[in-house]
Amino acid sequence: MADLQATFEQAQLDVKKLTQRPSNDELLALYSFFKQATDGDVHGKRPGMFDFKGAAKYEAWEKRKGMDAETAMQKYIDKVSRIIEAYA
């Protein structure tokens, strides 16, 4: 777990160094895996119908419901690696 945590933290730093902005779908995937890894299952109220960005983020995170933190961390790491390859 310690190695996974360190790799997860490094991936967070690596994604901030991108020179091109990933697509909205890629950003939502990263957000949802990050939130699931750090906060667990989605909680709180669903954003209002006019908060499109908030609703999209909530729905993306909600799709990860039940995923354990280690799996979410690994999926985040894998997604960052694919994004770096695509945008490097």
C-alpha cells in the first residue's frame, strides 16, 4: 500500500505538469478516481439542475460507488499514464 500511495501522489504531481489540457471526459475520470480514492463513496446532495459542472462531477464520482481506495488509486495512476502518453 505504501508504494501504491507514493505512486498515486507522484501521479498527482505529474498530471499538473501537462502542457496540454486533457479532455473534459479525461478530467472527469481523473476527478472521480481521485475522489473515490481519497473520500470513498459519493456523499452529500446532488448539485442543482443548473450547476452543470457540479452535476457532471457528482455523476462521475457516483459511478465509482463501491470501488475500494486501492483500486481507485491504481485506476487514477493508469489514467494519468495514458494521458501523459497521449499529450507528451
